[in-house]
Amino acid sequence: MPNTLSGFGLGMRRPHYAGFTSGDAPVDFVEVISENFMVAGGRPIDTLLRARENYPVALHGVSLSVGSADGRDDDYLDRLKQLVDRIEPTVVSDHLCWTGFGGFNSHDLLPVPLTEDALDTVCRAIDRAQHHLGRQMLFENPSSYIAFPGTMPEWEFLREMVRRTGCSLLLDVNNIHVSATNHGIDSLAWLDGLPLHAVGQIHLAGHSLGEHGLIDTHDAPVDPAVWALYAETIRRTGPVATMIERDGNIPPLEDLIAELALARAAACLTA
């Protein structure tokens, strides 16, 4: 599988830019939100280029919208390719979701009904994006809060998506825990069905308890149940590039480095 990202990294967020542009942060790679840097120039791209001098970069998109019936326009893919060509990231990823329709972007990761028709739509969009970029992409399993009637299990959808398109899987372990809990399914059973051979990167994050279930909020430390599921995941997959996402209540960089050490320790214990 043409993916050479390895080790343990963090999402590069504004409060911590100095640590990454200086190269002082003890991480193996950084991940950034693609859309934040899909610009011709200015401070954002300069910041990313400076960080790129110190670390491999993973580009993680939130607007490819592979589940949209009308697909993504060439302008978006052209701008993404310009960023890819300029940064030369190790991996490029996005989400199994849709984000808008008819030119409107909701700026939210909306759920895809896991049907055969939706699978066809998603696979066409992934094929088009990978062809446009000239490279394999990774796609993240979403957090799930509702179930559509008459649909296939998410793990079955992901298996077929990987088989048809040759894409890799960005496995969000927190999302497995959130989705499995919300739907009353054992998280290990969820893990059993996934195409673990295709996992090229792992995300870890925190969640919150909402009125009707767990919510993937990225505003808290990784939950102990997610750490346990991560340990089981890498026991099955072997070493996989792993990072922690934090988008709210962002602590000092040193705190995230300390939390990332827990992932390193888990990997050592399962080696």
C-alpha cells in the first residue's frame, strides 16, 4: 500500500504553530485541515511550508463531499491538487460524508445513507478524486448518530468502498466507539468487520456525552475506553501512523505531547 506515513503526530492548530514551525515539537508528523491552506499565498501557506521543512505532512480534508449526489466541482479538486503539488504531503485524506448540495457547503460532515446507490456515488467520487490528484487517498469512518432503515452495516460499506476504489482507510478509533455506543453495538464487533488491512492512518480524539448519546467533539482528552480500543486495533493491524486531534478546549502543546506518549506506550506494549 503506497503510504509511508509512520510514527505519532498531532493536528497542527493555531495555538501551537510556533512549536511546529520551529521544529521543536517532538512529533513524527503533523496533520492539517486541507481547506485552511488551499490559498495562493500569504501567512497560512507560509506557516505550512515552514512546518513542512521539519515534519512530514498529512492533508486532511473536510469538504470533498464524496457522498453528494452532484459531486465536487473541478475548481475544488484543482485547488486541492495545487496544494498537494506544493506541499508534497505524505498522505491526503477526507471523510465518508457529504457536506453540501448545489454549491452550498454546510461546513458539517453529514451522514451518508449506507445503501448500494450511495456506495456507487461514493466510489465514483473517490475514483474521480484519486484520478485528479494522481494518488491514492485515505477516507475516514464517520461518527454516527442516526440509522437509516434498510441500509448495510458501516463496516460492510467501508469494505466494499476500499475494494472498489483501492483507497485506504483512515481509521478513527474514537468514531468507532462513539458510533458503536450510540447504536448499541459492541465496539469490538464493529472492529471485526472493518478492512483493517487497508488502514493507513489512525485518529484518536475525545468525545462528549450529549442528551441522546456520545458526540465526537474533539474537545477533551482521549477516553479510557478509546485507549483500550486503540490497543486492540493496533494489536490486529501492527504499527500504524497515529495522531491525536484536538479542536476545542485546546491545551498547551506539552499536554498533547504527554497524551501522545500514551499512544507510543500502547504501541510498544502490543509490539
